[in-house]
Amino acid sequence: MESRKGFTLSELMVVILIIGILAAAVVPIYRGRIDSAKWSEGKTAMGTIAESLRMYAAEKGEGGNYGNNLPTFLELGFTAGDLQGVYFDVSNYEVGKVSYKKDKLKSKIKATAPAGITGPSEITLNENGDWKEKK
């Protein structure tokens, strides 16, 4: 009898099953990493906005609570395309609660997730550099 070399159907099915199980475990992890990478663009811009707020407050001096007179992105030194990224644009960012008293700046910068990001719906950065994620 002639000897044949190769894999049996059951061996091939076991290999396909193992690959399917591994793929089912890896895809959600990979998706989370993609969203995290996209959010890094937004966080970088938020850090730049925070730095601009610090410079703005230092230039203006003690102004108390800005209330509804928050500085615009133009007043902070940004031009038309400065906050335009691959995933985020100027419409995703919001500056809120800015006050400057006794050399202490208090600020809150919020970014909302654009379409296509399934991670947190928004991230907030305060004057201390603390990040808060809202699911």
C-alpha cells in the first residue's frame, strides 16, 4: 500500500477552530488600541489648548472669573487649520470654566469623540493635567 503524506480533515478543522478562537479574542483588543491611538490626537490638541490658556492668562493678568467671556480659539492664538487633525477638528473641542485669581489658573477643556470612535464619548482635561473619561 502506498503511503500518503498530508493532513486529515479533522486536523485541518482543529487548526481552523483554534485560529477562529484566537481571532475572536484579538479583534476587540485591537479595536480598543485603534480608538486609543485616535484619542491620542485629541489629547495632544487638548494639551496645546491648555498651554495656550496658561499663556493667555499670564498675558492678561488676574482677570477673575471669565464667566461667559471665555477666550476664543483665535484669541488663544490658533488659526483656521491649527486644530484640524485626521480624526478631530475644532468642533470637537470646548473650553469651559476658566478663572485666574492670585496666580492660580483654573480651567477645563473638553473634547467629544467624533464619529467612528467607540471609546469614551468625551475626555476632559483640567488645569492640573488630570484626565477624566466619560463613557
